[in-house]
Amino acid sequence: GTLTACGGNYYGGGAGIGAVSNGYNPPSSGGNMQSVGTIEIDGGTVTAAGGTASVYSEKLGAAGIGGSMDSITGKIIITGGTVTASGGGSAAAIGGGFCGQVNEIDISGGQITATAGKNGGSAIGSGVSQAASASDAIGCGAINVTGGKISAYGNIGYGKDYTITQFYNGGSITISDEADVAIAAGLRKERTVD
């Protein structure tokens, strides 16, 4: 089958597949944190684009597949299929929205193209952090890539906005020899969580 999903922009801002928007009202402002649950893709052709919550900023985005702004829950499992994912502003293509992460990402098969959101989201991992200290920081979750062919346009691990000081804390990345992983030329090839 074929699935195309878009999170929508501005006062939408949800993930293409995953968490709904918190309506541009993050937990830090008294809003609700949206949950992700478990997302599993095992075949077909899937195209997913995350939305961006605010007309005033390109940084308040949700993942193509995963969380919305500030969401820090969930698990993503991809075992097959052709998957094309792109993040909203400062969000991961697969993983967390802006200031967010998912707990675990497991990829064991499929042909995957993951394009980070504008302003520093990761291809696979977390969104950009705005934590003021390491104690408040997000991680990238546990990322396990054991198979499949992956074209990553962006970092694997943390989201990165090189124009600001950022704090991240925790997470792990395992990429096995059986996985065919390419990170686009010209981007910083970071696979660590340091």
C-alpha cells in the first residue's frame, strides 16, 4: 500500500505520523505534552512530513515520523518498505520534534530517506534542544540501525543548531555493519551523542 501524511503548518504543527500538535502551547507554557506510543512500519510506500506550529517561527516543528514539539515519549520500528520522511522546523525526520525525542528508534530493513527539518533537526534522532542546562536537556533516545538502506540528510543522533549554545544529555547510537547508511556530503558526519 501507499501512505502520504503531512502534519500541517502553523496552528497545526503535528507529526506526519505520530504525535498531534500541542497547539503552539508547550508544557513550559502550561500546555499538554503529546504522546507518541509505538509506530511500526513493515512495508509499503510511506511519505511523511512534519508540520511547523507557528507562522512566526520556522523552529517549532514536529517530526515526519515521531513526536511533536516537546514530546519525549514513544518508539519507532521500521522493518521494511520505502520510507521518505522530512522534519518540520528544527525537528527530526524520524524521531523527536523541536525540543523533543522518542525513547527508541529501531531500523532493521527498508529503504529510507530521512531529511532533517530546517534550522537543525536531525535526520534520525532528536529535535533541536533549547535546554538552558544539561540537567534539563533532552537526549536522542536509543537508536539501533541493524539493516536497511538509509540516506540521511542531517545528523544521526542529536539535532544541531550551530548558531546557538545547546545542551543534550543521554541516548545511544548503534549502527551495524549490515546496515547501508549514507550521510549526505557536506553535512557534519556526527554519529555520537557527545
